[in-house]
Amino acid sequence: MTSVRERPPALFAGATRWWVRLLPWAVAFVLSVALLPTTVVVLTADYGLNGAVASTLAVAQAAPLLLAVVRPLAAWYVIFVADVVGALALLTVHFDERLLWPFPPMQIVGYIGLCLALGLREQRRTLLLVWLATVAANVGMEFVVPDGMSGDGTLLTILSGVALLLGGVIRERQEVQRRLAEQETISEAERGRRTLLEERARIARELHDVVAHHMSVITVQADTAEYRLASLSPPVREEFTSIAATARDSLAEMRRLLGVLRNEEAQGELVPQPGLAEIGQLVKATARTGAPVDFTRCDTSRYAEVPEAVGLSAYRIVQEALANVVRHAPGAVTHVSLSVPPPADGEGGPRLTVLVVNDPPPEPPARPLETGGTGHGLVGMRERVRLVSGTLDVGPLSDGGFRVAAHLPLIQEDFT
């Protein structure tokens, strides 16, 4: 397959004003239209050059100025050679000594315009080489200058150098302005992102304050129920104790999550994150709510170096799946299992399989605690699984139940 080289943009193509974008084309068109017939007339009438030769030189010296708007270096190659050939061609004819040689005024005007276009497009090294080539051509012409005639090579050398320098300064100034504009755009985006994160942290702190207050009230009421209500039976007292413990665990976990958003206060929140070992406690806490849950756990002792991210992801997946059962299918029998099946062909290393399956709710169905949801739970599961390069399969079963299956690689190179 052949690659197609992209066409370079025209000079000032990125300008915001339309007339600035058209300005290079207008200048190049005016120069070409004005210099082409003028060159033919001057070379034939004043210098006495053959009409065909004069016309060819005029076209080669003036027409490429239009190309200079897009490819000034390519136009310079053509015009430079045409100017040198034209100077040598003038040595074959006799003309008035008062006329300029080796470069008539038309060629000087066109060459200065071309040098300005070069300065606006090319890098410093290229501009220096162009100017050195111009100097070398002028110095070479001094050795063949006709007797009694003074050359104008010095004038062209100075004017071309000024034009190249001026164009280069303008180009570099535009480049600096463009980079400053890009940096300002990036800085503005960073400021917007920082503002968003600060707002999220503020909302998280406010949410923590509100929820923590109510959870604290629940904890106090549950803890003091056996003292305030003397007629409570032992099972009821145990239930209140379980409620208080669950509320305290929720408060502690909420504070840990808040510590992620409050880095400056994180020193007091560096509590170990839950992992595989805490899933059993999570299942027991769910069972205390009245939801029948059975837990099957394989022997993972041979995987002593289970990555922390894998254990945390497994815990969060089980936690969210059990919460969904309690909210949407209360009373349904739930099966939780952790296993490490032999890797299939192409799977690579061992993978921890987390499976949470709940049966249909009992008949007649109990009223769900929530009839709708935001879908954030499933999104959170997918993010957890993606974090450790695993796979997730969730969906309803044909009998009315629901299944959550996650496959998490136990060997990870990097989780950062």
C-alpha cells in the first residue's frame, strides 16, 4: 500500500480572520500577474534578450510564486535556478551598462517575496542554507561581471537576509503564541477538572455528615434497646446487637472511602481494605438479616500472594450482589462460592471465580425493599473487574433468579 503525503497547509491557514487566510494568496497572485509580463517586456526591450527565452524565464521566475503559498521551498528551487540561468543568459547579449545585473529589479522583487514566504514556513537551519546559497550565487557572479558594470548581488544578499529574518521572527512569534494558547487551554481543562473533583469531595463530605448522623442514631438506639426495653427476648436483643454492629461497620467503611477524597486527612484512615478473608463475615452478616445464604469456599492457601486488588474486587462484587438480593429479592435463597478451576486453553494463569446465584423469591413473593435502581451497582462491578483485567457475566436466569459470575486473574503484573 502506498502512503499519500498530506498536503501542507497554506500560509496563515490557521488564522481566525478570513482576510488573513486569503492575504498570502492575494499577494502571490498580484506579484505573479505583475511580474510575469513586466519581466518579458524588460528582458526583451531593455536587455535585448530573445523573446522566447525571455518568456520562458519570466514564467519560471514569476509563476512559482503561487506555489510558494503552500510549498515555498519547492518554489525557491525553481526560482533560484531560473534567476541564475537568467543572469547567465544576459551575458550573451549587449545592454546598457546602467541596467542592473545579474538580477533585474523584477527578479529582486519576486525573490524578496519568496524569501518572506520561506521565513514564514521553514525552520532556522533551512533559512540559513537558503541565504548561504544566495550569497554563494552572488559571489560567483562577481567573477563573471562584464567590464565596466557593477553588480547588484550585494543588494540582493542584504534584502534576502532581511526578508528571511523577518519571516522567521513572525513564524516563531506565531508558534510561541500557539503554544501559549494550547497551554492555556490545557490549564483551563485542568482547572475545570480540579473544580469538579473538589465539588465531588465536598458532596462526599456532606453525604458522609448526613448519613453518619443517621447511622450513629441507629447504632445508639440498637445498642441501648436492651436497657430501654426490659421486656426484650434474647433473640430480639441479639438482633439489635447485630444491627448495631452492622451500622458501625458501615460507618467505618464509609470513613475509609471518604479518606480517598480527603488525602490530607488520610493518615487516620489507613485501615486495611477487606479481601477474601472477610467474605465469610459478609455472608454471615447478610444471613443475620433473614436471607438464607450458603457459602462455599475453595482452598486458596496455595495462593498466599493473592493481589490485594483481586481480594478487594472479589469482596466488593459479593457485597454488591448480596445487597441486590436483599433489596430486590428478599427471602430468596442465595449461593456464594469462591473457586479456582483449572485454567482452560488460552486463559493463562489461575483465575479466581466468584459466583453469586440467587433463587427466585419465595411464593407469594415478598415486597421488594426497592422497586427500581440506578444501575450503579453493576457499573461498579464492571469497573472492579476491569481493574484486574478480569471478566464479568451477569444476568437473570430462566427460573426467575439472578446470576453474577466474575473471573479474576490471580497473577497480575501491575495494578497501578
